[in-house]
Amino acid sequence: MTDKRIIKTERDIKQSFLNLLATTPFQKITVNQICEAALVSRSTFYEHFQDKYDLLGQLVNQYALLYQQLIEQRATQIINQDEHVLSIPEIARTLQKHRDALNVLLNIHEENYDLLVYWEQGLSKTWHRLNHHYGANKNAPADFVSNLESSIVLNYIRWSLKNGMNDDAAALSERMIQSIYSDSKGQSTASK
């Protein structure tokens, strides 16, 4: 069983780091600042993290994994139910619980620590899988279609994290994706 003090200390360090990132660029944050904000010693910090990059990496990995699980879970449901609605609002609603952390992390673009890049890559792979299953618009290159779909999803999710959920914006996003799966007569290729 993991010691509750370890969990609490790591949580406090991560939250203090996120609070600092909301006002200070990543490159300017020092381990001392993180320790002062979290009310821990440097030795305690180093018991949990190698450095500030390790701390950032753990946060990015945590939210990249959460996002990928949500996307993959929904993609599997789509394939099993033979429908093509990613349910962008459902995914965005779950992510709202982590809104403050995500808004901070999605604005950090450090090489190898860019949450948005991880989200884009994971979503693109998922779309390739769905497009193979459903046969999205065959007139456009597959990678273009996947990137377009990813952009629609990520645009709504990022917008909703900043502005809150909006049924009209979500419905428009869903219709845009549905249109990719319609043939020239407006019939969904997913229902064929």
C-alpha cells in the first residue's frame, strides 16, 4: 500500500508547479520556487522527481494517458455499435474536471513535453483506425482527413476548456465530422 503522505506530497508539488506555470514561463521556474510554493524541502522534491522536466513529464504523461483512454474507449464503442459519433461533448465534459491543469499544460510547448502534440498524435491514430473501419471520404488523402477530424475535435475541446461547455458549438463540431462520412448524396457511409 502506498503511503498517503507520499501521495499528498506529490499532489502538493504538482499543484504548486501548475500554479507557478499559470503565471511564469516554464524555463524561468526553478526547483527552489516549486519547493517554496509546495512547502517542501529540496531533498523531498528530489525524492519524488529528478528535476522540473521529470515533474512536467509526469504531468504531461498523466493527461496524455487520460485523454487517450477517453478517445480509445469512445472509438471502441463506435466500432462496436456501428455508428460514427465520437461524442466530443462527452470527452470534453470529462476533461472539464481537470480544466485548470489542462489549460496550463496545453500552453507549454517544450520539446518532448508538449501535451497538445501527444493529444494530436493519439487522436490522429484513433481517426486512422476509425476511418479504416468506416471508409471516410475516399477522395481526400487519409492523413488529411485524419488531421482535419483531429483539428475539429481538439478545437472544440480546447475551446470548451477555456470557455465552458456549449451545446451549439459541440453540435456543430459533431456535424462537421459527420459530413466527412457522407457520400455525395448526403448519406452517411457509416450506415452502409
